[in-house]
Amino acid sequence: MIERWASDLKKAGHKEVGGVLFGEQIAEGDFRIVEATRQRFFGGTATTFNRRGGAARKEILALHKKFGGNPERFNYFGEWHSHPNAPAWPSRQDETTMYNLLADQGEAVNFLVLIIVKLDRDARFHIGATTYLASGHKLNCEIDVEGAERDVAGAALSDEEDEK
Ligand SMILES: [Zn+2]
């Protein structure tokens, strides 16, 4: 997954790319990202990522189907996008978007994760993750990259809480 991200970012150059994340709950508060979609018709400019709401909804529905309609275990997990021209942490606009998305999900989803990826000038891969809670809090999120043969990234919610 990381390799695919890195090569995607290379191709996208200075444009932002992104998509939705689908996760599997392995244990309480412990998740594995099973899929990260990449929006095909991408309208991002160098500084703003235009999330395609309609396309994202379709992707989420398709993923629910693919994973057997088992939302307790497999569910919409959040969003990812790149920050080619900014550090790998969320912008104010990103945070607003995440809280709006959470509000849209209603009570079915009580948190969403935002992953921001970036290739720096030396082609080093950076990844930052934040968890947004329906309560209005946010948590730093730990990302463990599992072995390449499994091609997945896992995320564990940490207790560390940001000042808001
Ligand atoms: Zn952003």
C-alpha cells in the first residue's frame, strides 16, 4: 500500500490526490486499512483537494459490498490525500471537511481518520494520521506499516489527545 501511494504521488507531481479509506476492526481501537481508493477524475489543484462527494459515496458503497456488508468489522474508515506543497498535517480546511463528513455519517460512525501523505524532495515518504471523533475531539493516530508481503497499513488509536 505504501509503495502504491509513493508511486501515485510521484505521478501526481504537484497536484493533490486522494480517496477514501476502508478499514477492518481487529480489536477494540485497533484497525487495519484494507483499502485506499484513488479518485480517478481528480480535480485537485496544487493547494486544495476537491473531494468528490458523489464518487466517494459510490466507492464506500462498493466497498461495503465487497467486504460482505459487515459494518461491525469492515467500515468506512476515513479519507486520505496528499500534500505535495505543504507539510503532512491537516490544514484548517481539512479539519472542517472531516467534521462535516462525521456529521454526515450520523450515529453509524463515531470517528474518522484522515491520513495525509507526502513525498519530500528526496522522494522520502511521509505519512501523518489524525482521528476525528464525533465528540469534537481529535487524536493523534499511530500508523504501523506492516510487512510488505501483506501490503497493508494498520492504525491504532492512541490516547494522546491534541489541545483543541
Ligand atoms: Zn489537505
